[in-house]
Amino acid sequence: MDYTLLLIQVLNGLQLGVLLFLVASGLTLVFGILDFVNLAHGSIYMLGAFVCASLTYALDSYLLAVILALPIIGIIGYVFEVFLARPLYSRDHLDHVLGTFGAILVIDTIAHLIWGPAGIAIPLPNYLDGQIKISENIELPTFRVLIIIVGLLAAFGLLWLVNFTRLGMLIRAGASNRTMVSALGIDIRTLFAIVFAIGATLAGMAGMLIAPITEASLGMGNNVIITAFVVIIVGGIGSVKGALVAALLIGLIDTLGRAFLDDFFKIFMSTAAAENSAPAISSMSIYLIMALILSFKPNGLFPPRLR
Amino acid sequence: MQFIKPLKFFILASLLVFPILFNQIGMSFYLDLATRLCILAIAAVGLNLILGYGGMISFGHAAYLGLGAYAVGIPAHHWLYGGLDFLATTNGFVHILIAIAISGLFALLTGLICLKTKGVYFIMITMAFSQMAYYLFVSIEEYGGDDGLVINTRSEIPLINLDDPIQMFLVSFSSLIFFMWLVHLITKSNFGLILSGIKDNEARMVSLGYNVYFHKLIAFIFSGIICGFAGVLLGNFTTFISPEMIDWSRSGELMFMVILGGVATVMGPLFGAIVFVILEEVLSSITIYWHLPFGLLLITVVLFFRGGLSSLFSK
Amino acid sequence: MQNILKIKNLNKNFGGVIATKNLNLSVLDGDIHAIIGPNGAGKTTLVSQIFGQVFPDSGQIFFQNIDVTQISEYKKSRLGINRTFQITSVMKSMTVSENIQLATDKIRENSLNFFTTFTNKNYVLEKVDFCLGQVGLIEANNQPVASLSHGDCRKLEIAMALASDAKLLLLDEPMAGLGPSETQEMIALLNKLKGKQTILLVEHDMDAVFALADRISVLVSGEIIATGEPNNIRHDSKVQKAYLGEA
């Protein structure tokens, strides 16, 4: 087998994994802490990409655009929480699903109105567009490596925030005992809005990171959201650690499956049969993995402790 | 215990008569609209069985519509172009049988896993499995992949010609009445009583000696099969099937119909489908961005109205 | 008289916390057998193990000489063990009658009857009336459960248990949340069942327990420290020290 190709594909898998984590972590946080199902999370990811694209052209700098776009998306998340999510917390999950489904239609159409039906490509500055030479014949794309590093930093930053800071402590306490935290004089509603905004910012960041590779496009949010669901189901809804493990697992399986499954099938079936069946199987692979894991662990790999 | 009250009878009668009248005076558009409405309403009736009566919030029921439509398209495709001889046919009964078998099997296999979970897990997993079906059909080049599959010949059923729009409508309409009646019957039966018991208090039903998982699975399969049948009609109506029909936003629209019409009512899914089809038609004739007002309406309904349209009628 | 329920050397730990410790218990057919004990003695855990929501770490549970230790909840119910819950658990959105219908064996046995209302309609409806008559709720027949008072919901639960033809009834704190007069009604109701229905009664209300029970077992820290007739238990020094003295 071609090891350079394998290395590249592993890198792609990791990249997909960290991006999935950035989207899934917000979902799982919001669900774990606020018990709120947000289908529109993928739309925020898409907004991240579009806002970043516009700013890149306006400021002529991708880096500045990202720095400015992150707080913008955070504010959008905050506003979303105040006007749509907050009135629905006390309702059942069905209302969450329908309400945020409506939000998807609204956000997607607004994006359509503002940015038009075609995708927008984001040009990378030269210093990010090159290759990193690892050895004689192995070169890795700088930007992909950067995505992985930034993604992992965000992941560990989030784990640190939730587990080791005062804000994290309040968040965890607020999830298990709302009255208690309110009694401490903390405004629980602001706290929840901050959690929501953090989740939105992370999703938006994922959109900003992927856009230079795939371009910002209208359908991107709805494509990523289901995979993010698979990630948090496999990881255990509410668990940030579970989301990280599951995201990397799903990212690698999906990427490597698409790249190598036909070669693998050729070992024991005819070339034609392998080329026909491999795409079908690999497109289903993550769902099959999900089904397999759920039949043994119905609450995911890292089910959060009951509260 | 009455199946249909006078007002509801009037609505059904208008749904039957007016589209045909309009068609006779040259406005065939309304006949098409009514046919589509009936087909979507059948799917909503199927979804209502588990969502409304059983409390299982499935966000993946568009998959069954797609499976049913491909059960028409794939045999017809092979009949025309060869390959897979055992499948190749235009016989409508075979199409229906395949649709029932496939959607029943899909419901069984996914249900076995989905129904082990509850609440949000269930919503997301049903969604994920329908997306699996979506990507499966995208990946099969032979059936058009992303671009979809044109169904060149409609299902052939003795004495019925589905190429005739009026007959197509009548078949859809009578199927709708049949399934509304069937689901009404089921919900009034022992099984229906048990299903509402499960929706209300699952733990108590277990302690009363019911195998809750099994009963939910049966309802889940029934519901899938009804939507699969709706898919057969949809395939015949549009003569085209693409993975886009399975997309989860389609499932969301089905849910919208059931909820808006009022869950756990006989007429609810029909009301919901009427409102949805009219909204879609009216809004999309005003603007191509009709999803914007539709989405705002959905949010408004969720935030401010509960119980759905059917509750307005029963008052 | 025969043992209907026999528990041998039952043990259950929850992450190091001992909830049931080498527990032995026999319930005689036809008795009202009460289990009392201070808070945290492991009463609820014991009920859950008998009924099958929690499985013991070791030991065995026999019901009519069948080993039911590892049998799941709904199957135990079908064998003839039925229970009520500490917190009222009924189908709130349905009518009183429907709740009891669901408890009858004829609905359960014909659970896959999809197209007809009621198999054995008369049998079921007569049974509903009979059970409602027993608990004095006959007027509430067609009312939605949501409109019942808490005390009436408790009675409904008893009626459901009766409708199930349970051979052994586990009542988990049937007096919980009842006012004084409602408690008296409940005691009178259970007294009517005395001798006809085997009941395992877990209860805090000592007056109720001593008024009703044929035999009493005292559970302290997961262990049964004494079993006997009410009078013996009242005067048992171990019991007084461990339990009654405390209160």
C-alpha cells in the first residue's frame, strides 16, 4: 500500500474528526446542560463560513476575518438563545425539534438572500497555502495541519474550561441544580446564554476552518448536523470527552472507508463487485458503526452520569 | 366512536369533488395539488400512528417514502434497461409488495436499535438512519445517484390506469380514506389502547406485564409500511425519484403536518397536509424564498399555539 | 399454609454501599406481610429486586417455587406478581376505566388484536366494575384520571392491581401522601382484602402496619432483624432498640 497516501488520508480523517468535534461539542454541551435539542446548530456552522468569507474579502485577510467573525457568531448564538431557545427550555423535546427546524429554514433562507445560491470560496494567504515537508517524499498541506492543531487546542481548551474553571464549575452545577446556583446569586439565565454562545462560536469556528477547503455553501450546515448527531450519540449525549473520542473515530472511519474500502473489498471479491459495493457500504459505514455501538451501549460510549 | 363527523365529512367530500371539477374546466393544476396532498396525508397518517398515538418522535419517516418510491422506480428501471431480471417488472402489485417488504424490513432493523433508546436519542437516531438511506441512494450510480431516477413506466394495475390524472387522484384519495380508517381502527383496538398506555406511562405498562419494546416495534413497523405505501403512490405520481425526497428536511415537513394538524386524531394528518400543501403553494408563488415565512410560521406555531389545528375544529 | 414468595440469601451492593445483606424472607399465601424499617434500610431496593427492576448480586428469589431471580419485570408481572409505586404511577391521560382495562389479563393476552375493540368485552367491563366497586370508585368510571384526587389515584392503583389477578401484590407505601381520613379509608380498603389477597406491604405508617399486617419483618441496614406477628414485633427488644426506639 502507498504509505504516503495512507498518511494523507489519516490526516484528512483527523481533520474531519476535529471539525466534527467542534460542531458536536456545542450540541452536546447545550443538550447536556440545558436539555435542549438544537437542530439549527448546523446553520450556525454555515453562518460561520459565510460571515468569514465576506469579512475575508472586506478586510483582505483570512486571519483577521476569523478573529472578527468568532465574536460575531458568538453574539448570534446569544441572540438565538434569548429569542428562541430560552422560551422553549420548559417545553418537551418535540417543540425544541420543531422550533429549531423552523429556525433552520429561516437562517438558511436569509443566508440565501444575502449570499446568493452559489458557494463562496475563501482564498488562503500564501503562508497557509503551502506544504510542510516532513521527509524526502512526504509533504503535508500546511492548512490541514493547522486545522487539526487549532481543533485539538479548542477541544482541550473546552475540556479545561468545563472541568477546571469557575465558569465550568458553575455550568456543571447549574446543570444538576438550577435553584442552587441561582441561590448563590448567579444569574442562571445569563450563564445558560453564555454556554449557548460558546457552543455557537465553536460551530462557527468549524465553518470558518473548513470554508477555505470546501467553500462556504448553503447546504453545508445540514450535511454536517446529522454526522454531528451520530458523533454525540456514539459519544454519549452530554459528554464532551465522549464527543471528542467519537468525533475522531467517526472522522477516521468515514475518510478511510471512502478511500480504501474498495481496495479492501478487492481482496475477497471481484474488482467490479468491489467497485460497485464499496461506495454504498462506505457511505453507510458511520451509521452502521453507530448501530453496532448502540446495540451494545444504548447510551453511547461515555454516558454522562445520571442527574 | 364515530369515525367521521358531518363537518369532517364535508371536508373530505370537497377534497374529492372540487379537484375533479376544476380539472374538468381545464384547471388540472388543482387536481395535481390534491393528489400530492392525499399522498402526503397518507404518510402523515402513518407517522401519526407512532408519533401521535405512540409518543415515538421519529424524524426519519421520509426514508420510507423514498423506499416506497424506489420500489417502483428500480423494478421499472430494470424492466426497461435489463439487469436483475428477478426484480424487473411493471406489475403494480409486485411494486406494492416490494415496498411493503422493504419498508417493513427497514423499520424492523432500525426499530430494533432505535427503540432501545428514548427521548432525544430516538429523535436523532431515526434521523441518522434516514440519512443513511439518503447516502445509500446517492452512492448507487446505477439508479442515478444524486441526480435521481426517472420512472419511465407507472405501475400497472388491472382495470386502473395511473397515467390518467383523475384515476391517479382517485387511487390516492381512496388509499387515504382506507389508511385513515385503518389507523382509526387500530387505535380503538386492544393494541391501540396499549399503545396509548405506553405513550402515557411506559414504566407502568411494563409493571402491568406488557412487553413494551415489542409493541412499540410492531407500531413502528406498521407506521413504516404505511409511509412505504405512500411512497409507491408518490413515485407513480411524480414519475421521478431522487435521494432529495429522503432528505431529513422532508421528514421535518411530515412532522410539521402531524403536529400542526393535531397529534393522535383521525383527521389531524389530513388537516396538516392541507395546510402544508396550501402554504407551500401560496408562499412559493409569492416568493422563491418561501421557506422564510414558512419557517417563521413554524416558530410562531411552536411558541404560541399548542394542540394543533384539529383542536380548533373540535372546539 | 404455603410459601408464595421465598427469598434466600439475597445480596445487593451499589458501588460498595450494601443495600441488601444476606436477606431471607418467606411470605405465606394469603397473608398481609409488612416490611418496616427506618429510612435507608433498603426497602425500596428489596421491592425492586423482587419485582425485577434491579437484579441481585447473589441469592435467589422463588415465587410459587419457581426461581424468578433473573426474570425480567414484565414477565414477573405475567407470572402473577404485581406492584404499586411509592409515587403514584397511572396513565394520567386516560380514563379510570381504561387504566383498569389495561391491567386485565384479557387485554394483555390479546395485545396483538389490531382491529377490534375489546376481546371478551363483557368480561373486561364486568371486571372493571367489580374492581372499582371494591375500592369505591365506581362513579369515577369514565372520568379522566387527571381529574382524580391523590387519594383516589391511590385507590385506582389498588383497583388496577386487583384487576391483574395478582397472586402477590407489592404495595410500596400506599399511604404515602395521604391525609388522615384518606389513610383510614385506605386501611379499611386493605382490610377488606385481608385473607383474599396476598400482600407484601412496605409502609412507613406504623398505625397502618399494625392494624393490617398478619406478619411483620423488620429491615435494618439491608438485613432482616426480626420476623413475626405484630405483637411479638412490638415487644421484640432488638426491634425496639434498632428501630422503634429511634423514632
